[in-house]
Amino acid sequence: MVKLHQLGQTEIEVNPIGLGAMAIGSQNMYPQVDEQMSRDIFMTAIHNGMNFIDTAFYYGFGRSEELIGDILKETGKRHDIVLATKASHEFVGDDIVLNNTPEFLTKAVDEALMRLQTDYIDLFYIHNPDDYTPKDEAVGALKLLRDAGKIRSIGISKFSHEQVEEANKDGYVDVYQGHYNLLEREAERSLFPQLKEHDISFVPFYPFASGILTGKYNEQTTFEDHRTRKDHLKGEALINNLRKVEKLRPMAEEKGADIAQIVLAWYLTHDAIDAVIPGATKPEQVLSNLKVIDIVLSDEDIQTIDHLFAIDPSMPKE
């Protein structure tokens, strides 16, 4: 039986392996994943014990939320799921701008509730910080929504160290979602100590660094989606990263696992991380991710991975 993890100071408990639903209903980002495949991915997740689902308005500009809402209504599994969503993107004419104002966030929660066909959201994040709204005011608006029962917990995403301090001035922030993986470990220095001090859970996004940490890419791999813009998937950087990833293969084979599973298991050895939310573009990837629960890394394994992907100490903190 899966041991559930508590999210920060909340009473919410989740399977530590969740589903990042970026590809579900999000053909603006994953054109190769049609709606039937999106449904298959989501159904596989919720019928195999994956109870932590992370979506956002930005994923398909509401379509991901709509599709998830439809499926949860059809299956009757809403109350079995810890549902997280995010907002900050607003259409202004033909442009998309970031908005953290209390008015926008209040409206965004109400609209997300309608798309998700539910009367509460377990975890609602401010998806991105804007440049003008005081962060404690933005979080204060979510506190009122939490008091009203529309959301159960408060999250922030992509905030800097200073913005986290401002956002959590009154101690209302429960979860932080940020960029973190073996190739991008700056959060260990710039955020983990701060978050642990305030009992705020860290949930990493891009845990596979857009797929390269799964061990399934090679120098001939090509991309046809948003990954074409990623510097770590280009030229010499791609080659160097592939070499590091391949060094994990003997450890994975020894444990009867694949490289992706080893990577996820390593994240969960961090005290700051209560759950990870890898994405999936196929149902079998969901099932593979769930097997991470059974992988045990020794202290030596943990140190080996740590050293292989060590942060350059000469790099300044953010």
C-alpha cells in the first residue's frame, strides 16, 4: 500500500507520485497528444492510485481543466483526487499578460471551478508572479477563498526567494512549485532552506528536464513541440547531458528499473520535496512512474547521483 505524503502544513495527503497534466488537453503545447490520448492518460492515472493531479488554465487555455472536469464527473472520482490548478495568465486583446491582482485571482478561481465541474479546488497556485501586485495581497485574496471553502490550500509558483518572503508574510502559503531537476538544482540553495523553515512543500516541475532525464533520448533525437526552444536539448549541451544520464544506467539495471524511475526516486529523498508531478504523453509512462514507489536508493546511490549532477560551486546564487 502506498504511503501518502502530507503537503506541508496542510491536512492534504497525496501519493508522492502525481501527474503533471501539462499534456492533457493542451495541444497548444503538445500537438501530438490528441484528446483521446489525453483521456487515456488521465484514466490510467486515476484508476491506478495516482491521486495528485496538477493542471492549469494555461494548459490548453482552460481545455485541460475542462477535460479533467468531464472525466471526474463521468467516473465519480472527484473526491478521490487531490486536484491542483493554477492561474495568472490573462488575455488582453491578442496578448497574454500576467495578473496577480485579488480581483483577477478571485475570478480565476471561480472560472476554474466551473471548468473543473467541482465546488472546491484542493490546491490553487498563483502560476507566475506579475510585476506589480504585492505578493502578500495576492495570497491574501486566496486566503479569503480558502476561508470560503472554494480552495483548500494555497500555492505559489516560480516566485523568487524575495517574492516568497513577501507572499508568505502572514504564513498562508502551503506549497511552492518551481523549476527543479538534476540539471537545474539551484532551488536547493536559493529556496529549499527557506521553504523547510516555513513548512512549505516544494513540488518540482520539469522533473525530467523535458525528457532528457528519462534516458530515452540520443544525439539523433528531434523534437516537434515546445522542447525545440530548450537550450539543454541543443548542440554540445545535449551531448554533455546525455553522457551524464547514461552513467545512471548501470544503477537502474541493477535495481530492475529504468533511468526515469531512478531520477524520481532521488528527488523524493529530499526533505523539502513531498511529491513529484512528472508529465506523461502516453498511458504507459504513467504506469512506469508509479513503480518509483518501490525503488529504494541506498546512501551510496544518493551520493553517486548527487556528485554526478553536482551544482557548480562557482556559480552565484540567484
